[in-house]
Amino acid sequence: MALIDLPMFQALREKMQWHQQRQGVLAENVANADTPGYRSKDLKELSFSDMVDAEQDSGTLRPAVTNSTHISSGGMSVSVGTKVNKASSFERTPNGNSVVLEEQMMEIAQNQIDYQTATSLYSRSLGMLKTALRG
């Protein structure tokens, strides 16, 4: 098992992938700001409890049960939910468009900050592992 296959690194990678996909959806919203009838979209929020529930269903990272008295438990898994939900916005243009550029730009900026945070955590964690292995 490679060090980058640890559950913590998998979770950070999935979080970064989710932010990349969300950036594309938000950019699509901005691109369609003048399209009649277009409704803004957003990705389903990525939650830790969904990751744990998905792992318990799949059973890929479970501890080995070596004795019948052991309690089997689930590990952690991460999966990106790419389901696109309609965003709830009260503002509509006369042509039915629900994209508010100011809201979309704030969402893009927040998404960018969250992505940079996940990237920083990932790189610092790898650096700490490298330092520990060098001894």
C-alpha cells in the first residue's frame, strides 16, 4: 500500500476533485447568465458522513476479523457526488434566468479558497510523512 493511498490522502484528493467539478458548474452558471430560462446549478455538498456511509456499504477498507468474537466495523471511503441540484434563488430576470452574477462570483471565490486549503493540507501532510521517513 502506497502512502498516498491512506484514507486521509484519499479524502483530500476527493475533496479537491469535488472543488474542481464545482468550479466547472459555477463557470457554466456565469457563462449562461444571459441565457433565457437558465436556472443556476450547484453540486451536492460533499459531506464526511456520506463518505463513511458509502464505505460501510462497499466494505472495501474493513479491518480483518481474525476471531469470531471481534466486532466488524467499516472503514472510510470517499466518493464525489456529482449530482447537480437546482440552486434556490429568489431573483429572476424577466426572461426566467436565475443566475445572479454577484452570488456566483462569491461562490467561485469561496470554492477557490477551499480548494487552496485542501491543496495546502495535502502537500503539508506529504511533507510531514517524508520528514518522518527520512528519520
